[in-house]
Amino acid sequence: MTRHTLALALALALVVGTSDSAAAQDLDAPRPIAGSNTLLIEEMTWMEVRDALADGTTTVIVGTGGIEQNGPYVAAGKHNFVLEATTEAIARELGNALVAPIVKFVPEGRIDPPSGHMRYHATISVRQETFEALLTDVVSSLAVHGFTDIVLIGDSGGNGRGMQAVADRLNAEWSDRTARVHHIEEYYEEDIWSCDFLKEELNIHQQPDECAATRNEYHDDVHYSSIVATTDPERIRARQRIEAGLFSINGVDLNPLEETVEVGRRLVAYRAELTARAIRTAIAQREEDR
């Protein structure tokens, strides 16, 4: 046996051994230790997810974000960072839901020749069919494990078409199954396109005085900056902007940082409440239709 053949045989043995070991685990074995308080599936053990399902936690949230240009101040993962804050808050508001890993890669424009956000460095795009295929596999995996209400929310407006297409297609295919897919448009539409909470509850008035405040050269606004700041102020370059006298957006001073973070926390709570309400409505409607 040559050295190359021996190395290949050992590699195959390792793969087979790993597969056999995983398959040999008793799916009904009791958990040997106490579980974690996290609701994030990627931070849970398989036993913790299994037990949560058995206890009735059969709703799961799948957030879709993106990697795109957000001007000179905000990191390219803006939508993913917002989802870090909002998805867990929504799950806790519901009280019976877990959070799947964020789908971070979404259509951002034509790749070659580049269009849309792809004209800017740091942006990563996938084709529409790639996005829908990935989302379909993620949702299908969750359904196989026993989740019955799989909730899709998108933090970027361009994700909606693909999420709705996946939900419609799978719901049609699963007409005789328990699992249903819910695309909750309210998460984005009821919040981003409404300035009421910023104006009436937080007394923040951006310029120009319109809801789509991210339609500027920065692709940013108070809403996004403040929520991202709750996850890590470095992601909006708070320190550097303060030092340069540039810590403002749309005519709103973001100083002091602590107040901006508090605005972000209140916005997260607001988005969690409105989204949880929409999810409960969608699930109740599904029960009526059965």
C-alpha cells in the first residue's frame, strides 16, 4: 500500500468512524447535565433542542439579513447585527420559540458585472435561486426535527420576494403535513415604513422628515444605528465618529452613546412586540384553516 493510499484509507476510516459514532447516540437518552438559558439553536446542544420540542417549543424564527455596503460608518453586516438583537427578543416575547442561525447571504445585486450593492466593496451576493434553495433546505431541516411553525422574517426589503416564494411553495407541498411556514412581513413593513414610534414615543425627528430615512448616501438612519449599537458600538464606529465630530445621522445627534443604545433597546422591544403579535395572528389563522 502506497503512502497516498494509506492516507486516503485512514481519512475514510475517520469519516466512517465519526458517522458511526454520531449514529450510535441514543436519541432518547436523558440529558446528563442542566441545559442553557439560550434560545439560539446554534448555541444549544442537540439534546436541549430535542427537549425543548418535547416541551412544546415548536415555533422557530429564521431571520434573513445580508452583507452589504452601509456607508463609511456602519459595518457591512448591519442587517445581521439587527437580527442578533431582534430575533432573540421576539422569541422571548413569544415565550415558546427558538431562533435558527441567521441566513446571512442574500441577493444583493448582480455579481458580474456588478449592480446594486455589489458595486461596493465588502458586499457578498447570491443568486435568487441560491437564496431560495438555501432557505428551503434550512426550513425543511427544521420541519423534519419537529418544528410546526417556521417563521421567516427579513431585515432587508429585498429578501421578501424569496421568503414569500419559499413559504408558498413549501406550504403547498406540505398540505398534508403539520408544519407550516409563515412569512411575517410586519417585522419589516410595519416598522421600517412607519415613523410613528420614533416620532411619538422617542421624540426623534430625522431629516428629511420621512419614513424611508435610509435612502441617503450613508444607507443608514437612527433606527439602524441605535439597534446595531446595542450589539456592539464598534459596529457603527461610535468611538471614531465621536473623536472626529461625526456622531450624527439625518440631523440627529447620537451623543451621548448611552442614550443611543437605550433608543436601540426600546426599538428592539417595539419590534419584538409587533412581530410577536403578527406571529400569533398567523399561527391562530393556521389553526382555524386546519
